[in-house]
Amino acid sequence: MAGGEGERVDLPTAIADIGERLEEAERFLGLDSLKQRKEELETAASAPGLWDDPDHAREVTTELGRVNEDIELVVGLQGMRSDVETLVELMDEEDDPSLRNEAEEVLDDMHRRLSALELRSQFAGPYDDGDAVAEIHAGAGGTDAQDWAEMMLRMYSRWAERRGFDIEVEEATPGQEAGLLSSTFIVKGRYAFGMLAAERGVHRLVRISPFDAQHRRQTSFASLDVVPFLEDVSGEVTIDEKDLRIDTYRSSGAGGQHVNKTDSAVRLTHLPTGIVVSCQNQRSQMQNKAKAMQVLGARLAERQRAEHQATLNELSGERTDNAWGNQIRSYVMAPYQLVKDLRNNQETGNVESVLDGDLDDFIEAELRRQAELRRSAS
């Protein structure tokens, strides 16, 4: 928002522009409807028998929290606009350069907050504002690909932490020499699914292999798949235990004090579909089974939604081979440094920052590309 060195921001124009964006955000969120919904939810939340039905109570309190969050966001931005208008008035009256700097800082802060809010208008799916189940699978590239799969798990874990999301790693299958063959994790937070769905696909890493004695450059692949995670999918799918093969085994890899002591890990195979789900990081076999059933339910629900359409819908995404020619993004560490998304051309030379979870620019670029495609098709 602020101009470069030597440039002076036209404050009245900047305030007018930011005011138009704020008014558009208010319309997008439906501020009046939100305030009415807040009253309804507060009445429901104060009902004496609310917690007689824990599932309903959680729905009410979760929605109330999100409604309050949206209202507070807009009210806060309205207050900032009032503050900056006051600063400009004082600046004109007192000719104080420090007030100009303060006004520009407020406008910059408003710009950042509005950009984050405007991004939410790009979400179009019914589950975009919910939690996500993600799976990473090593692809072509041998040991390097398995190491890359582990690097990707760390990358998405760090991204989730940056956003204040909770992440639960439910399964991690070690590679033969290093890294991971696969991992399953749940990310919980508002818009976790909508954002992670933009990352679905094959990711390609190019680097000098740490596993090659001749230090040759190696290309390896790993894929990310994402489906919505719902605490209860009983309304969408029914899982008959007669259709399940349930195996227990000893957990392996990092997972805390309970790993490698008992055969508490659980693997579920859904025989009609062949879907396999594992969970090893809960405290008991019963808890591992319960979590695995949730993940299986999420995957079966996603499969069912996809089967209701002639082509794979937005929730299921496009499945591609985990190898050459199908990557959505390349991470090049040698002979130069570059991360480039092949769908939207977003790129950066700061590879280490991206691998440390700095993914928001890539996610936002892809969400905007997808929104533009939807507008073009309508």
C-alpha cells in the first residue's frame, strides 16, 4: 500500500479505495445477517439442555465462534478506517509528518487484513471451511522420493502451525532406507480443506541426492491427496463392519512414548472398495480404530460424492500418476533455486522458506486461478 522510497501515498485516494473494499467485504459476509444469526446462536447456546446432545452443542458453539470472529473482523476494520480518517484530519490541521507515517501504517495493515478476507470469497465448495484429511505418498525416485515425502509432511506441518491450525499425524509408514512411503494427517482449522485442496497433486523435487555417493542430481516425486474431514459422516455413508478386514500391528517410526510397546496400531481394509486406512499414533488400539474409522468414512464419503457425477468433481480432484509429466509444482534446489507452480506460474527463489511452510502465496494464486476458471465457465 505504502509507496516506495521518495513516493508519497495519496491518502484520500487510498482511504477511498480501502473503504470500497471494506464495503464489498461487508456485503460478501452479509454483516446484517451475521448479527441476526449471532442472536439466534446465543439463544441456542444458552438453552439449559444444550449439552444433552453433545454433537448439536458442538455445532452451535463452533458456528457461534465463527460468526463472532467474522463480526469482530469487520468491526475492527471499520474502526481502523475511522482511525485513519481522523489521522488525516489531524495531519492537515497540525502539519505533522509523523501522523502521515502512522496513517500509511494503518492503511498497510488494513490492506493485509482485507486481502486475507477477500481470499475467502474464492472458496466455492460446501466443505471448504472445514477440516481436512491429507495423505502423502512417495512416488518415482526411490529413496529420494521417500525422503521427499517426509520433507513434504514437515512442510505441511509447518504451514499448519503458521496458520494456527491443529495437525494430527495418524499414520506414517517408514521408507526402506529413509523417509516415508506414506503418511496420513488431519488438519483442523477454518478453511483447512479449502486451502489444502489447492495443493492436491504431484510435487516434484530436484536436488543433489544425499543418498548418491557420486552426488548426482536426482528428480523425485511425491503426491498429496486431500478430502474433507467430518467428525460424523453417518449421514453420508454407512460402514458395515462385515465389510472390513481389521489388522493390528506394532507401530513404527516417531510417535511418542506409546510407539513400539504394544500391537496397538490398526489397519482397516474396506473390502468392497479396497480402500486401506491405518492409524498408529493414538494411545490405544480402540482409539486408533476409532480414528481410522473416521478417516475411512471421510474417504468413502468423498468417493461417493465423486461417483454421483459423470466426471470427478471438485472434491475428489484429478488423480494423476505420481511421476514425470504430472507435477503441479517443481521445487528445484540444484543447479539453481526455484519453486514454481506450473498451474498458475507463481514462483519464488526462496526454496528453504517454502519447505519451511511458507505456502500461502502459492495457495492463494491457485485459488484465484480456480475462481477465474469458474467465472469463465459460468
